[in-house]
Amino acid sequence: MIIQPRVRGFICLTSHPEGTAENVKQQIEYVKSKGKITDGPKKVLVIGASTGFGLASRISAAFGSDAATVGVFFEKPSAPGKPGTAGWYNTAAFEEQAIEAGLYAKSINGDAFSDEIKKQTIQLIKQDLGQVDLVVYSLASPRRTHPKTGVAHSSVLKPIGQAFTNKTVDFHAGVVSDISIQPVENQEDINNTIAVMGGEDWKFWIEELKNAGALAEGVKTVAYSYIGPELTYPIYRNGTIGKAKDDLEATVSTLNEILKDLNGISYVSVNKALVTQSSSAIPVVPLYISLLYKVMKEKGIHEGTIEQMQRLFSERLYNGAEIALDEKGRIRVDDLEMREDVQQEVAKLWEQATTDNLEEISDIIGYRNEFFHLFGFNFENVNYDADTNEVVEIPSIKGQS
Ligand code: NAI
């Protein structure tokens, strides 16, 4: 079928199999161009492996360190006349390239929050790899059904205490406007957001992997967080999502206790703000990202998900020396984003930004382009008017979908 982008708000309903494969290929090429990671991971589980930081982590481990990878995600398979989601096609392309390179790669598609998917994943690890030496936790989800209570929690993206008014952008139309977001009305919304995006599920994974003997001596585990500039604090770091990130970060000490007898260790890495399916859903953030991209590109220090994860693996997690942490014990790969000169320039542009000058002072065009890239669109070497086969199988899931 001919697949063109169909956009609704901040999501794109269609994905292109050849374009997503191109996206994956470019990420693999980048990792290969950086050479092998010294003493990198060899057997890796990535939870949330099909898009964004999780996909980039899987590619960095596989192509930067020849690691065998098991990826868990929740994606819609393709069917005749119905394109699959981007993460489905990304994984198909990843597995094909991994197989070609002689690397083990298998995937599990289902709800990572459930006991059933944890059980299946652990079974696969035990059967094929024995143990893993790195667990990457990179889920981003709006809801979670709690595996023990059966309660369905939905997260909210709201400030706490008082309403927040600031600029935002409709990045498709290029229109800058003011947005007012009312604060959460009750503690329940905060608790629900923590239940979805906090650290409990990460802990469940690590506990269950350990109890099954699926974690190797010296295992590492990492989850991802965000801080960002003060102007997004009310909606991000001091808002409901920030409370969930506080909880995720606090889980590190619990996990370190659990992993102590294996000489294992857990980390949270604070990453840079980037265009992903999740970040485009947060009000105010897309305008900040398009100004940030402009400034960082001009300074020659811009990074995408793959540059971030390759650097996390090669210069932080596996740099052969002690890992530098901030005062709260976190790894920082948002160091370039948070540089004072970068933040000062972004703050200045923020004051000036209007619909009229948006294209000139921000990288809104780059933002839009990257958004479409997430779904496999806007690649110059892909012909979007041509027929393409929408039915693509993931090699390790063949016949099961
Ligand atoms: P993303 O939306 O690109 O990826 C989310 C992944 O989670 C996908 O693989 C998806 O299939 C999987 N997933 C969602 N629900 C699932 C479920 N129930 N079961 C199994 N898999 C499920 O998100 P992104 O942006 O890569 O986020 C990953 C982490 O990085 C999050 O913790 C996020 O807060 C963090 N982060 C994101 C930043 C950004 O600017 N995008 C900045 C810093 C941190």
C-alpha cells in the first residue's frame, strides 16, 4: 500500500516500514562509526526497546559492544492494509541487521508491567542466554495496570499547587500561544502518575530477574530521567511527572540493596530533552526543544537519542573508570543541554518567541522533521508515493503475532 503520514495532534497514526528501517540503519551506522565500547555489555535486556532512548540503547549495546539483546515493548503488529506502529517496524529492521551481523536478538511484544510478560522474558533469557549483565529500563507509558492489585493507573501531566501559564507551540502549524494548565486537584492524580512512571515496576523487574537467577555477577541496571530548565519546572520537574521521576531516582538505593550480593549496581541517567513520541505529548516542552536544538546546533553540540546513548555507554557506564555522578548520585548526559551558555541563550530566545519569528529563531523545522523521522517519514531516499509492503514480520516473533 501507499503509506503517507496521518497526523492527529501530537501523534502520527501511520508509520512507514522503509523509512523506519532507514532511521534504524542510520543509528546503527553512527554507533559503528564510533568504534567498539571498551569492556561493554554482552547480554542485555532492554525494557521499552522499540523507540526513543530504549531503541538507541539496544543499538548501542548490539553494534557498539556485540551484545546479545532481548527487547521488550508494546507495539501494534502490521497486518494487510494496516501499517504497524513505528516501534514494530523499527524492531523488525533492528533484528534483521543484528542477524546479518551475527548477533543474537529476540523480542517480546506485550505489557511489560504484567507478571506474564516478565515471566516470558525471564524464561527466554534463562533458555537462550542464561543471565544478563545489563538491564535498561526505558518505558514511557500513559497507563499501567498494576500486576498485584489489578488497578488501572493513568498518569497526568499537570503542575502541583498552582496553575501554570506559559508559551507553547503547535509544532505542526508553527503557532505559538499561551497555555494555562490547571494544577492537580488531589493527591490521587500524583499517586497514579507515580504508579505509572515511578520506580516500582523497575524494582519488580529486578527482583524477579534476580529471584530467577537471571542476573549475572556484577550486573548493571539503568533507567532514564529528566530535569530540564527552570521554565519547564512547573509542568515537568515540579509537576506530577517530576514526582514520578523523584520516585524512580529514589528506587536506585533499593535496587542497590537487592543487587549487593551480586556486586551489581543501579543508576539513573538524566538524559537530554529530545523529540520522541513521549516528549511531544508534553505541553511547553516542544517549544523549549525547538529553541534548544537551534542553540545546540549552532554551537555544534547537538545530539539525538543515538548520540546520547552511545555516549552514555562508552563514556559513562563502561568507561573503565569510576562513573562520575552528580550530588544526587545520578549520571548526567544532559550536561551539554544544561551548560550555562546554552541555557542563557535559550532563555533569551524564549522571551522573544512568537508565531511570526518562530522559523527564524528556533529550529521548529528540525523539530518537525525529527518528529516525522520517528514514524519513518521525511527521509530523502524513500519514495513515499510508491507502493510498499506494509506487512513486515519481526524475525523472532514470526508466526506468533
Ligand atoms: P518512547 O515513547 O520513545 O519509548 C517508550 C518505549 O516504551 C517504547 O518501546 C514502547 O513500546 C514501550 N512501552 C510503553 N508502554 C509499554 C508497556 N506497557 N509494555 C511494554 N513496553 C511499553 O519514550 P522515550 O522518550 O524514549 O522515553 C524513555 C524514557 O526516557 C522515559 O523514562 C522518559 O521519561 C525518559 N526521558 C525522555 C526524554 C525525552 O526528551 N524524550 C528526556 C529524558 C528522559
